[in-house]
Amino acid sequence: MTLILTTPSLPFSYPATFTPPSRSNPKTFRAAQQLSVDTPPPDPSPTQPKKTGVIIIGAGLAGLAAATRLRSENVPFLLVEASDAVGGRVRTDAVEGFLLDRGFQIFITAYPEAQKLLDYQALDLRKFYSGAQVYYDGRFHTVADPVRHFSDSLQTLTNPIGTVLDKLLIGLTRLRVLTKSDGDILAAKEVSTIEFLRSSGFSDSIVDRFFRPFFGGIFFDTELETTSRLFDFVLKCLALGDNTLPAKGISAIPQQLAAKLPANSTLLNSKVVSIDIESDSTANVRLKDGVVLRSELGVVVAVEEAEAVKLLAGKLEKKPGKPVRSTVCLYFSADSSQVPVRDPVLFLNGSGKGIVNNMFFATNVAPSYGPPGKALVSVSLIGLFGDVLDEDLTAEVVRELSGWFGEGMVGSWRHLRTYRIGFAQPNQSPPTDLMKDPRVGPGLYVSGDYQTSATFDGALVSGRMAAEALLRDRALVPV
């Protein structure tokens, strides 16, 4: 039977001990769970670990998806997060009336797992233009989706961002991925994206002027070493859906998932320092402040790969030789009159020069990203630039964009904040396994985009897969 214990020294309630279900009748557990909701909480013993069914470590998208899946089966859990809010890398900060996403993040509406979990209408998604403006040879050139912007795409055929054959090859590649299932794509034979593009007959001009800044900005990998599996998956999602931003910032996505979880099921500002497995289902999880939590069904580790390797102490191996993907994102404020366009379009650096990879005016996409009369400028660089001071990096970005839009305009922009994100994505260059088994030991499961695909959707899928593996192992759902 599940009880709720209120610990005076801690600002939340723990599910207390319960009798795990028998494998022959897993429904007895769910019935007990439902009957105990209104049970008055007894006074806990200060010497005993606080107990629950499942402990999920990390409240990013993967951890939230795992919690959501457990919730659907009425399995008690505690979601433990080291930082002050849910979301992991998917966070937004409010600064001087602006919404600053932590790094360049775009939500594609065709993500299949996201469609199952999220309420798009409530997110109030605001669309980007389906295409881009590519800066090359001192001016901008339109690259447009012919399905959504047919008249604009006619300009694309004759511009210097690739040949006419390149544009036809893009159309054929798009048709190819649309005829394949997601499972087939993620398990297909793979090469690097750059190898795929070259073997498919794409010219150097389209590769360097469009694919490197566009997909390089998605993968944080301008060398395009990322697996062709991920290229195909993202291309399919782009063909089927829209690039968007939630009106309240990218953090609205994890916040929506968290809002559907039971009260007192998430513990913030609580860093896990060790996991002690006692049996194939029982584990003690120790927090930095000395508090010990006890799981009686299993533990799901949903933190970044490097942290998971540390916590699991040899049970999870990180393959050497693949540096993680990093990025720097700079934000500037401007008067609304000091932006060159009103369209919600992404600007790409196709010149092959400079440090800016892509930029856009966030308030053109979602006006709610800035206060009235102000514009928000988002600029993304690939890599960490660890040997360059913030002020020098800002000065170089201003100098470079002055060549794009004019010194008089860019010189009036005011720097708001710089985000250096050392771990933006896992490195998913071949060889990859985008459907890894989440089981790493008795009662231990891992989730995160490094287990699946380095996308919003991959993180959500990995969380569900970890939860479902646990549910099957504990006979809480049919095999």
C-alpha cells in the first residue's frame, strides 16, 4: 500500500514504502496505489530512507518522459533534479523582459513522440518561414520549401546556392525519406552526412553554402560528420512539419510535461552523488546533502552521458574519441526599427568565412520573446571558443553582422547575454546505435538523447523506453 510521507525538514512529500506487486497479478499494485491517495500521512522515522517505487534521476525531457509513462500506469516515482527547474538543456531565462532560450533550439512539429505527449495548441507554437536566407558573396539568397512557398522557390532554382541539379536532388532525397518508416531510418545502413551528400551527387556549392550552415546548426557539427540516419530523420520531420518556437519560450515544453505529473513527485535542487543497488529492484540513492532515497522498483538515470557514466560507476561505458557537440549563443536587444526584416526567417552564413553560423530575429517569430517596441536577436556559433573572452567574441560577432546588415544598424544593438554550452548534443557520428537497450544492470535503466537520436524526440523516446523496460521487468505491464 502506498502512503505519502511528509518530511518536516524537506519541502516535498515522498511516497512511502509499499508492497511490490506480484508478477502473477500486477494489477494489485495499481489498485493499492489508487486506494491510498487520501491516506493521512504518518510521521516518518528520521533514521529511515524515504521510499518510493521508482527514482528517476534528472528532470530533462528524457526524465520527464519516463515519469509521464510511469504515471500512465499509476506507478509511484520520485523525479530528482539537481538544478532549480525542470528541462535540463531545454531552459529559458527571463532577462529584462526578453525570453532567452539557452542556446539555439527549434521545435519541429512533426516529431512523432512529441505529437503523442504534448498539447501543441497550449504551447502556442509560432512558425518560422519554411526556408532560409543564405548570406553568400555579399548578399542574401532565398532558399525556400517549394511545397510551402512555391513562388519563392522559383528564385531558389537560379540562385548561386547550388545548381539546378542540386535542387532536384533535394526533392528526390525528400521523397525518399518520406517513403521510409522512422524505425527503418534509424536502423538503416549509415555513413556520415557529408559522405552521403557527396555520394548522392550534391555539389560542393550546395554543401558548403546550405547544408553546412543549416544542418550543421541543427547538429552543432559543420563538418557534417553526424550519421546519415539522423540526417534522414530530421529531413523527414522537416518535410512533414514546421519549425517553431513556443510563445513562452522553449522551456514551455518541459514545463507542460511537468505540470501533468502528481504533486510532490519532483524534487529540485537535489544532486544525486551515488546509487547503491541492493537487489534487482531495490536501490538506495544518496543526495549531496546526505538524504537517502530508497527505490523498490528500480532507478532510471536520465542525465547527460558523462554524468551517467560517473553515477553508474563502470556499468555504462562511454566510447572514447567522440568529442561532444558544443555551441555559443549570443543575444542582443534592438529597437524594433533597427532590424532589417519582419519575416520569421533563419539567416545562414553560406560564405565560408567568419564565426557566425546562423542567426534570426526571435521576436519576428514570436513577438512574446521581447517587450513592446523591442526586438531580440539570436546569434549561434558552432564550438565553444573557450580561448576567446566573451567581450572579444561579442565584438567579433558585431563586426561580422555589420557586414551583413550595415554597421549603423548592428552598432545600435545591445548585448544581453552569452551562453556557452559545452554539452549541447552528444556526438552521433558513425558508427551509431540509435535504439540502445536502456537496461544497464539489475534495476538500473538509462535514458537520454545519447541512447537514441540527438533531438527533442530522441530524448522523449529514450525516457519512454526506459520506463517501459522497467515496467516489463517488474511485470507491471504485459510483455
